[in-house]
Amino acid sequence: MSESTSPKSGRSILNLDGSPSSEVRISHPSSMLSPASLISPSSSSSSPSTTVYSDRFIPSRTGSNFALFNLARSPTRTASSVSSDGVSGNGGFGTGTGTYSAALRSVIFGVDDDEYVGGNVATTPVTPGRGDPIVSTSGRRVGSGVNRNIFRYMTDVGGGERVGGFGPFEDSPLPGVVTPSPMVSRKVSRTPYKVLDAPALQDDFYLNLVDWSSNNVLAVGLGNCVYLWNACTSKVTKLCELGTDDSVCSVGWEQRGTHLSVGTNLGEVQIWDASKCQKLRTMEGHRLRVGALAWSMSILSSGGRDKTILHHDIRSPNDCVMKLTGHKSEVCGLKWSYDNCQLASGGNDNKLLVWNQHSRHPILKYSEHTAAVKAIAWSPHLNGLLASGGGTADRCIRFWNTTTNTQLSSLNTGSQVCNLVWSKNVNEVVSTHGYSQNQIIVWRYPTMSKIVTLTGHTFRVLYLTISPDGQTIVTGAGDETLRFWNVFPCSKSQNTARDIGSTSLGRSHIR
């Protein structure tokens, strides 16, 4: 196929089959092409001429009848022909009076609604020549035809000014189309709504001295005493006081929120009835301090400085029903999974171990951390998803799949990771940090993008717990303060009313 020019008529002749007798005569290149300009084949022969190759037929819009495509704008618009959402009553395929038709006209023809008069274009659109300037519908000159990237395969990379109105992906909004706004991230207050003075709150990385019960009672170990703060009434109760030669090293509520376990510096594990402020029993077995406690139904697990983990069954008369060995240094982190099938333990030997309900030795061992592993959190959203954080020499948060025994990801936070808590309302994680920034960070999982960074503590943020409704966290530090932060949204199943004492603003004492 080739295109030649007849020397007699000056008209372009398009050869279809290579023979002089088969030709299609089209209008002169200086005039615009239209369907009406096509001439039926004739028997006349064409003269030899220079061959110009072409693979494109560019139609002209001259004489187009837009009413044939149901894109003409109706002079009137009645309520009976248009439904409440702006679509014509016949499903949007009738007279073209809906928002969709307006958008389609703008995309295809590059003109606004006010340029249509009675179904026809007020100013007849023409296809510009190669050297004609391109003018927008507002009359502003935006470039020349040479730089246009329409009807061509090649891509302009020169970065010239954009020509609008030629495609559905243009930046300018379409008429009648509402552009959705980008998702706005949740706003989190950067100041605590409540601060409690906690005198004698120890600045020790290996202890766990704060826990929040399902009955909305906060337990705090201060020196050799344990205090209870009722979040509903803001009432403070002194639960117990150990001897002068002993101190509180850990506290932990059982799931129902009625019994509190207390680990001591002398290696004892005590069980207290919080409602009666009465000690139920004392269990021995550890030779050194007990810094970590974790409940699984009636089983209480304790981790000590003697490198061992003991299982205590409060239904059994025996103090210890099982002893776990695997760590080579102090056990400082201990958490049962939400299904109570796996126990994760972290130690000062930089190891993260995973145990099942019946194993005396770990079923999984992770040695990637390069510092003590105290921060441990199981995901409430996905079974087998475990997060752990390392100390000053490591500074990393790592995620593990204990079902497949694989490490999923790792993130260097830049500072000592002291605690981790997973939100049960949304798929987010909060971490507290020590050296050197003493900050609190809320992360969005799995991207681990920062939602907010909270500051205010002047010492390492060594203690962290979350309220039973999953919205508030409490942080404690060696600056002897407990700070309450609203960081997570409420669960969809919860009411908007809050009952954790958030209306009691200001600073008060826990004892």
C-alpha cells in the first residue's frame, strides 16, 4: 500500500492493491479529511510519484452529528427524566442528560457543556494542522501541533506544557464528577490526657511493673508495695507491702481481672485477690528475682534471673508443675499467644524462644537479635504472628511467623526497644523506647509507617500496658511518672462512650 500524488489533478491517490486501476482519491492535504471526501474507486491510472507511507486515518469532526451518539445536551432538564443521583431515568442511555454524558462529552470532544447549543457544537471543532497552535477551551494558547502526543505511538519526553482535555487521566477535574479526596491519616494527640506521679518506680530494664486488668484496674509496683488505681473512679488502693528486704519485680493480671500475680526480688510468686486485698498463696521455685509473668487460663508462667521458666497451676497444690530450660541468661520477656497455644520468651542472652503447652524445651529458637529481648507481642489479628524488640545494641523490631518458622521483616528503630503492644482494635503496634530518645511510636502494620511519635518522658520508657477497651495506653519511666495516651480508635463493636477516667485531667498521685 502506498500513497502518491497525481501530476494532473494534484490530488493524493492511495493504492490499495498495487495496481494503477485501484485507487481511492482523498482530499488535498491542506484540507481536512472527512467521510464525505472519500471517492469511489475509478479506472483511471496514476502516474509514478514519490512514495509517502502512512498507517493512520485521522477523521475530521467537521459535520459530526453528536445527537447520533446521545451526547447532545438537552435544552431542558426535568425532574422526571433524572433520578436523585444525577443519572437519567432510563438508566443513563437515553438523552444523555446525566453526569456521565457530560463527562464523556468533555473527554471525547474536549469542550464544556456551555459550548453545546441545542445538541450541536457552537464552535465547530476542527482537527488542527501540523503547524497550527493548540488552544484550550478557555482561549489560552498551550502549544503547537508538532508537540502534541495524540494519534502517535511515540512518547514525548521533553517535559513540555501539558495539553488538557484529551484523555481520562488528565489532571483537570471533569465536569460534574466529584474527585475523591485522599485518605487522611488518623490524628493522635501528642500530649497525655492524664499524668500520675509514681514515686519509687524503678528504672530497671528487666522488670515489668505495670499491668491493666480486664476490670479496668491498673496495678503498679512501687518499691516494695503494689498499688491499684481504678480507672473508673480514680481511687487508689494499696494492695500489699513486702518486707523491707524485698521489692516488687513484676505484676500480672489473670484474664478475668480478679487475681493479680506478684513476682518478688527474693524469687517468690504471690497470688492476690484484688477485690478483697487478700493473699491467696505464695509459690516458690525460683532462686533469684522474678521479672516476668504471663497467664494462660489457670496456668501462670514466671521467668526469673535464674534463667528458668516455671509453670504454676493455681488449681494444683504443687508450687511448680513444669520447669522450662533454654535461656542462658535472665528471662525478661514472657507472653502467651491469644489462643494460649504458644509461649514466647525473651532473655538477656539475646534469644527469642517459642514453647508449646507441653514442651520442656523450645520448639523454635531465634537468634537474630543482638541485645536483650524484653519487648514481645503476639498479634490478635493473625495466628502465629509474633513481634519482638531488642535492646540498646540491637534497636530492631522483628516480625516472625511461628507457623512457618520464618522471619517476616525487620525494622531498625534507632533506639532501645523496651516494650511492644499490639492493638486489638486496628492492625497497629505501639513501641516504647529508651536510649537515646525515650519516645513512644505508633506503627501501622505491615508497612511499619509511623502514625505518631509521642515524647514527654525524660527517662527510658520501660513500662507499657493497654486499657481493656484497646484505646488507651499507659507508659511508665524512671522519671517516676505514669502517662495516659489516647492512641487507638475504638472497636467497631464498642460504644463511643469512654469509662476509663479520661475526664479527670491533670496530674495526681498514685499513692
